[in-house]
Amino acid sequence: MGRGETTLRNGDDVRDMVAGCRQEMVDVVCEAISEGTLEITPSLPSVLAPEGTGFYRTNGLDQLCVWLHAVAQNITATDTITFTFYRREVINGVVSFSEIYQAAKYTVVTTGVTAGQTKKFLVDDTDEIIQHATHYTVATSAGIAIPTGGAGKITVGKSLAV
């Protein structure tokens, strides 16, 4: 493993690098094309799928937002996107992920997006959980329908709060 790879694996170094350049890191969580649906159903890591599905690192960053991208056609459907946060712990040599208690689930309600545009929806960290989490999952409640001839993508941006 090269020196650069070691640096990028250390969450503190990634956080410091992002803070220095004020650049947002992005996780692509879902894409869909004509007549498809933007749907996310996460699963936690297991022996068969060590990274899980829809299970992402926070990289030591403490501010999240959802980006909804529309291509070629307007996206008029709305949905509620729910976040759940976890801490990765190694106990007696065994890696485990513990869900962080949230008084209420962190949600973002998306609205329509004009073709060729992108909309940003901030995740409100009311309980200051994000800064303590190492991982998160994101899930849609019903999915966002993509019209004929269109395409869409949901991404989650991560940055340091300023």
C-alpha cells in the first residue's frame, strides 16, 4: 500500500484535506434511466457483503446534503429520504457496526427538479449525531419515478460544517 492510500484511509486526514480545500466528497447512492425508479434499500455489512449495500463512510465529515439530478426530463415525483447513522467498532478483534440512537430519524423531503438541473437538500443534524458517526445508510420511502426519456441520480455530499 502506497503512502497516498494510507493517508486516504485515515478519516482524520481525509477530513483535514477536505477542510483545507473546502471540497465536498460525494457518494453516488442511486441512478435510474427512462421509466425507472430512484430507489434505495440499504443492508448492513455481513460476512457475504462486507461493505453492505447503501452503507457509506462519513469520512470524519459532519455535514450531509442530498443532491437530486434530473437529465432530459423534469422529475416531478417527491420522496422522503431517511438517514441512519452507525459507529464502527472493533471489539475483541471483531468488527461491528452499532446504530447510533436518534430521537427522530433524520429525513430529507425531496421536491421536483427541472430537466438539466440539480437541487440540494440539507440534512439537519438536530442531535449532532453526524459528527460522531463513522458510517450511514440512506433509504427512500417510495422511490422517485423517472419519466420517459429522462434520467436521474441521487448523490449524498459530505463536507465539514463551517
